[in-house]
Amino acid sequence: MEDPTGLPLPGSVPQPPPATFFGDVAPGNPVVDSFEAELRDVLGFLRRSTASLIWNLFSCIFFRANALFNIWIKYKPRLPEWYYNEKLLKVGDSLAQIKEYKLALLQCYGRYLQRFVSVKSDDIIDDVDRFKSTFFPNGLRDKNAALTFHALQERDGCIYQIVCSSDRNLQNQESLQTCFNILSSLRLTMQVALPQESLCWLIYNGTIHIYTICRHLMMMGQSAKVLEYLLWASICMESSIPLLSVHYLTWRTTLYTAVSQCYFDCQDSIHGEIFARRGLIKIDELKQLLNISPSLENSKTQKIFREATLKMSIMIFKRAVYEPRRKPKSHFRSKLRVSLKEAQNLPWPRTTTERLLTEMFDGAAAQFLAILEALSDSSRHVLRPAPPVSDEVEIHDVISELFFAGLEILSGNSIKKQKECW
């Protein structure tokens, strides 16, 4: 049928056949091959344009978004839904790897999630039931559930990176609030996924996102607010059986260390030490479970345990080196204290601080790292050009002893003196 102009009506234009018309949806299928080739061209161009500045910025942004948009629109009716959705997320991951976060968000993760929700996702970050009914209407065992979890998590990661690109120091209150909304969204996603052991990879990736954002916020003085999220990440690692293996112990202790550091930043050193000691107990439990033989002392597994134990011990040292030296305000203080200059020629360990270092750490490297951490307490201005506070004389003594020990370690004399003692 034709219209009066002689042109075929829109409805009579033949549509290209779907991929299934040519057989299996796999390499060799002409629709699949064409689709993959067009995606490779766009991604290849993006990688080249990211590495060089030969393209006008505005033109480049327009081309990238328009090219991907056209590909998705062109092939969506011709590809099976499962294949199309998987490719959306794979392309999104590729874009995120080359730091094309806005494009990944809008053209991949956002496009995938459009079919679920017409309201802002920020409105449901605190409602588990609404979250499930919105994004998982067919239940968590649906074949697309893993894809949806992945899209939600990576969308949050992209939003964070976009915020950082425009406000790296998070000086804008809106940027700060967006980061906390992202943390709440990540926590909700992990909370829903946690009972599914097969989604342990999502829990692991979620802890990485949370840690990355929280460390940034800690640098901005937001330790008190991010503490709950780091605690959540730590508990998630402990609650997922696959993530309790030795393979993930280094990462788990990194989270423990961040939690402990948060407490120290909040001037709650006692809970920082308590959490670090709890971490040591968890490490020891895993060690006993594996029943590691002393003959494996030089193995990779033993090295992982030593490093994990060292991290926790350093956080314990951060408080232990100061607190026993504190005196009540009513306590009489002797004016005659041991001079560090007089102790300079004494054998190592020469001071109370050095004795504690020797008891807690093996080797100069570990001892020096402990010194650096003890001096880096954000609540203590070590190099502040002001006279010592009268009721903190003992603390200033400890700081002096830490510097004294650090200089001795750097000079190499501590190692010589320790060997002489042996």
C-alpha cells in the first residue's frame, strides 16, 4: 500500500530480522558480529581520545554519547534481552575502566536501570521492602538479579567519581550529601545481597567502594559520620563465608584498620584499641581454623598472617604507647626526668617507648612504621609551634621518645645494638 506521493507507508517498511533469525546468538551470527564491531569501534575511539587531546572536548562528548545511544537503539529490538542487558553492563565496566564515568552512568548502568524505576533512587535508600519490590519484582533468585545488583553498585561508583571530578575536596555541601547518599545506597544493596552466598563478589566489591569513599571523607574530617559504614563493611566481610578465607584476610584487616583509625580520629582511642584487639582475635581464629604448621613460616599464607597481625598491633600501639604514661592531674610530677641526651649512649632499648616497641614488633621496619602511626594521630599536633600543655607533660615525653627512637632506627644503630644484646 502506498500513500498519494508514491512512497511506502512507515508501517510497510520491512524491519531488519532479529539475531535469532540467523541461528544462535553467538560469534558468527551476522547481527551479533555487526553489533560487536560497532561497539569495538566506539570503545576504541574512546580509549584513543582519552589518551590524547586531539579532539575538541564538546564535539568528543557529543560524539561519544550519540554513538552509543544510536547503537543501543539500533540493536535493542534485534537482540535477546539477556544478551542486550549483559552487554550494557560489560560496556559500562569498560567505560569505567577508562574513567568515562558519566558515559557509563548515562548510557549503560542508568539505561539498564531505567526499566525498573521512574522515581529517584535516592528516595528508597532507607526502605528495604521498597528497594526489593522496585528492583527485584521477581525475587532475588531471578536470573537477572545479579545483573541488577551489579548495575546498582557500579552506578553508585560512577556517581561518586563524577562528584569528585567537579568537587575533589567536597567543599560543596551538596557534594558531601551525595557521598553519604551513595554510602547508604551501597549499604542497602549489600544488605539485600548478603544472604545470597553466590553474590559474595558483590559484597567484596561493595566493601571496596565503601572504603574508597570513606577514606576520602575521613581526610575531609568526616570520620564520625563514616564510622558506621566502615563497621558495616567489616561485618559484611565476616558474614560471608567465602570472604573469610585467607585470600581476603589482607583486605579484611585493611577495613579493621580503617575502623580503628576512625575511632582515633574521633578521639575515642580506647574503642580504637578495643576494635584492633578484636581484629587480632579474628585473625587468630582463622589461623587456628587452618591449623597452620610452623614449618610453613615462610609460605605466602604465613606472610599474609604476619602482615595482618602487624596492622592490628600498630593500631594497638597507637594508644598503648601513650595511655600508661598519663598521670592524674592531682598526681605529683617529679621535675627530674631521664634526659634523652644522657640515654643516647645506652644500649637499645633505652626508654620505656623503645622497650614497648621491642616487645610488640620484630624488626626495625615494623618498629619504624609503628612510630609513624603513633605520631600521626590527627588529634595531636606533633609539630605545632607552641609550648607543651602543662597537664600533658608525659605525652610530650612520649612524643620525644618516639622521635628519639625513630632517629636511632634510621641511623641503623638500633639494629646494631639489638644484635649486640642478642
